[in-house]
Amino acid sequence: MTINFTVWLGIALLASVVANIFAFWYIRRLLSKLWFIAQNIGDLVDILSNYQQHLKTIYEMEDYYGDENIKFLMSHTTSLLELLEEYEDVYDIIEEPDEQEEPEENEEDNAEKTIQKENVFYAGTRRSNN
């Protein structure tokens, strides 16, 4: 009777160890995918913000001021950014807590700096870490 009980206990222990190893591997895999998605969503928000600032600057130029097509593009870009801001909690997980935010500058200076970047649409790597 005790041998039978010991065998069942050993089988249960082995099953538990295997299940824990599998759970650890699976959770780690899921977290790496979540990290990758959060990075890319954050990059996408940055790209769209830069695009919006660039479009706003073009819209305010004398040649294009009041152009309806650019106005519609502005509204579509704004709605896309609002949609992506709903997922802010996802892409905020990749920010390090030690980061210090820079003081806010006015929008005109910020828009000029953004447009003056050499490659406005660069967003980092797009490869998965699988």
C-alpha cells in the first residue's frame, strides 16, 4: 500500500515539475511577444505623431492654407492617434521607470524639431525576438 502511494506521489511530483517548466517557458514566450508588440505600437504612435506635425506644418504654409484634402488628412490622422491612445497601457510597459521626462516645449518648436530630423519615419527595428 505504501509503495503504491509513493509511486503516485512521485508521478504527481514529476507531472507538477513538467507542468511548471512548461508554464515558465510559455509565459516567457508570451511576454517576449507582448514586449515586441508594445515596442512597435509605441513606435507607430511616434511615427503618426511626427506625421501629424509634418502635415500640420504643411497645412499652415501659405500655399496650402485651407486646403480641404490636407484638412481631411489631419482629421484622419487625429482619429488614428486617438484610437492608438486607447492602447497606451500596452506600449507604456516598455518605458523604464528611471526615465526623466524633458520639460514641455511649445508646439511650434517641437514641430520644427520633429520635421528637421533626417529620417522622420524611422521607427527602430521590426524584427521579432522569437
